Amino acid sequence: MKMVPDIRLRTIQQIRNATVKIDYPDRTFLVDPFLAKKGTYPGFLDTFHSELRNPTVELPLPAKDIMSGVDAVIVTRTYLDHWDGGDHKFIPKAMPLFVQREADAQVIRGQG
């Protein structure tokens, strides 16, 4: 009998907005790491509360704790509320980082 690997999801933890940590039995992914401190960036123009600075809430735990156990990062888009564009210094350079579009890969490479 051929054994099938256990690919069942163990946990999903919503961190903030689009940022989630997905834990499978043998891999952990961080999706859309928007981990800047509360109020780091201006509000989004032409939104209902554009006067509110972003992110609008604090992280539920320190960024280093969020990164603990992460095997790879997935960035669905490089919009500010999905990718900080500068506040990602806590992501090791050798960590795999997946994007959907070549344009997003170029943006991220350009940020170091």
C-alpha cells in the first residue's frame, strides 16, 4: 500500500488584514506579511477613513514571533496592505518567497 503524505491543515492564524500564517504538518507559510508598527504609513487616499494611518491596529505579537517556524513567504500582491515594502527586514534573505506576477518579483527584488 502506498502511503499518502498528511497534507491536512493544522492551523490558520490571522495576523492582520490579509496577513495569515498557515501551518501544515511539515511546512508553515506566511502570506502577505504586512508587519509594520501601527501608524507607520499614511492612510489610503479616497477611503472612508483616509485620515487613519496604516496599519490601523498593532500586531497581536512581535514580528519575530510571527516569523518563528515560517518556512516560506507568499506575497499575493505588492500593495502596501499586503507587503510593507521596507519593513520586511525580519524575513531572512535565504527564505523562499513566492509571488504570482513577475512585476511583483521585480518590486521585491528592487527592495533588496
